[in-house]
Amino acid sequence: MASLAGCGGDSNYLATPQGAIVGRGGYWNYSPSVLQTGDVQEFWWCGTGTNPSDSSQTSDTILYESVNTVTHEVSRPVIVLAETKGSWDSLYTCNPRVIRGSFVNPLGNGVTYTYEMFYVGTVEDFGNNIGAAFSNDGIQWAKYPEPVILAAPAANYGVGQPAAYNADGKSSITVFYEDYTPALHHVEATSTDGIHFTVQGTITTNGLDPTNAEPSWGDMGYDPSTKFWYAAFNLPTRPPSTTGNIAERGQYGFQLYRIPQSSLLTGATPWQMLTTIDTNATGYESNFLPSLLHDKYGNINIGSYPKLQLFVSTALPAPAWDASPESAGESGSVFNWAIAVNSYEPNQNTLALKRYVNDKTYVVTSGWIDPVKFFPDKTLGHLYTVPQKEANQPIYTCKRDSLGYFVSLDVGCSAQRIVGINGYGYAQKPAGVSTVALYSCTSTSYGQFLSKDPACEGKSAGKLFLYALP
């Protein structure tokens, strides 16, 4: 059994970046776990740090910080878990997921603990396993000596990205995790003590975005009021050919889904998409590995529920509106990662698709725009936030070079840089639904744009693009 007590901070930590909730400037900060008890939100996340028990080792560690949502008092980030020399987790510790309960003597030392952390560790650059540690304050942790969920023999990545739920408030724990053997899939396993797990099955993929093959995820959470599981699946990373040959490590966005508890393994009722949060929505280059806000047992009906808060691994600051593909890619650097907050509004079913302009270009988007560099030109119509029967045609904002914003119906943005998705419209004019036709137009000075006018407001002959709600 390894113990890490009062690991301390690092005097070189810089201030939390603007736009972030927690994190340290100049270091990578990602893959958070967030619990709220009363007015206090507790954060654990993976980030650069020097191992308190081995000053020669600087790698992924697990950090902690708390935020009082009423007084806004914030504790200083502190390393609370790091590698154990000579053990199964001697190279990296990362991807924490914390749950509370009552864990009676799990380490054989006669102590009952109130926190359990599941985390990913490895002794090599592949073959990750999932381990457990226990605490009574969320800061001082004692490790279980062996992994509690093992990768298959000769695994490549292994297992990772755990998400936890406590069914009885004691130690009836369900862990969901990724398994990359033989190919990426998501697994449910249960335990009565938080240590010994039995696999229950593979989580269904029925209903997930068919254009996103083998999506990794950030988190799972349960809503006991509706008996739905919620999960956030990452979108792919951008191809380096679209980012100036910068290989982005963090995905540009993620999609939030829900599914009835009874269908989680069977897929009898498919996953239902709820929203997409990506660069188009936030302005930030990377938006990935989010954590839902949980209560201490893993339920999501906490805080501003039914509005859901998601704490997202985010690259800060946003690239400039006229950034080159390479400059935008560089803004997604791991050293820019911190934890920012986004939200899901259950009743926000449509988004306004607007056209903006400055002295160089048009931008058509339903999401974020630099309010200093652009001004609104026209509202073109409205799009559904998720597919709706016949309204299942996604529309993407894309960009070529530094100024060439355009919209596309192609998820690959014609091999250019994808900014993100605006929403869903109609490829064909539907019967019995009031719609507006949008036309793709070209301006010699300002590039491609959309218009409700088939004559493109006198700039060119338009080509029918899609139908939107008025």
C-alpha cells in the first residue's frame, strides 16, 4: 500500500488562465472529475507535476482544487496523487474519477474511507490499467497496491477513462471504462467493495453519430429522476493536413447523449443526442474529455439541474479570428490546456444561424464570434440543435487558410479545417413545415456566404444549400 499525504503544490504554478475554472497557466490540465457537496465543488484532474516522492520525475500527476460557488473562494491547486516507484503505476498517473461513499477497511488497515478515486496508471507507454485510492478528505490518499481493472495481456493502450457511480451510498460501485482490446469499446463493471469488479457487459453504440467511428469519451452520469444515463463522447481530432501539420492532441469537440438505464447494454432504445460543444460553439481550438457535474454519488441532478454543467478540457486562449491553420493548431497545445465550464440547456432546441461580416470576410455561424472583430449582418434562419426526423442534414462552419471561412454540408469540410457544427436543417423542402431556403453565394471580395436571396443580393447566382426554419 502506497500513501501520498499532503503532497503540496509547486511555487512555479502560474495563475489560472482567463476563461478557465481551474488549472495552471503554462502546464497541461485536463480530464477532470467534479463533485459538488453543498456549495463546494471539488475538482481532481490530470496535469503536469513533479512527483513529491521523486523530484527527478515530472510527468502526469493528479491535482486537486475546491471552489465555493457562493463565496467564490478557491483553494490553491495541490498535487494529491503521483507515481509509485517500482509499482504498476510508476510511469504515469492520470484520468481521475472520484466517488464518495463508505468504504470499510479496503486496505486492510482497519480504516473506513469516505472517498474513492479510480485512476489510470502504467509502467510503460502502453498497457494502461485502472487503480484505486482511498481518502477521508479528498486530498490525502492511500493507494490500493494493485490495479482493480486490468488490461488484457499484450494490450496496446489498455483500459482507461473510468467513470464511477455509487448505487447505495456505501460501496456498491459501478465503473464504466474504455477498453481498447481488440478495438475501442466501453464496458460496465460492478463491485460491492470498490476493489473487486465483475464485468456486466459492453455499452451499446446504437444511436451514436455514425460519422464518428470508435468515439472515446469523457464521462458518464446518472439521473435518478428520469432513469437515464448521460455520456459525453469526443469527436475526432482534426487531420494535421488541415492544421498546418500540427498534430492536435485534444479533440475539437464532443457530443452529449442520454439513454434509458434499461437500454445501456442492450441498445433496445438508442442513444439520444442532446447537444454538441465544439470550436464553433466556444471559439477554443480544443474542447474534450469533459466531466459532468456530479453529486457525491455520481448523480447529475445537482447544481443548476435540469441545466447540466460540463467541465471541459479546453485549450486557452482562443486562436485569433484570422489565425493561420498552423497558428490555430498551435493554440491547441497541451501547455494551453485548462478546465473551462460549458452547459447543456434541455429546452434549447434550436439555434439562430447568423451571418457576420468585417472588412475582409463573412462568417456564417450559430455559435461563437469575436464581438470586437465582427458585427452582425443578417439572421438567416434557425437550425435544430440535434437531428429531427427529416431535419437531419448537418451544416458545418469551415475555414481555409487565414480568412477563408465557409459553410459546408461535408463533415470533412472538403479537406479544410473544421470549425464545428452549427446544427441540423432539411436537405429537401419538407411538407407541412414552414422553412426558408438558403443559398450558397460567392463574393469576389468576401468569399463564400449564405443568403436567403437566390440572386445572392446582387453578388452572384446562388446555389440551393439547404432549408432552415424561419
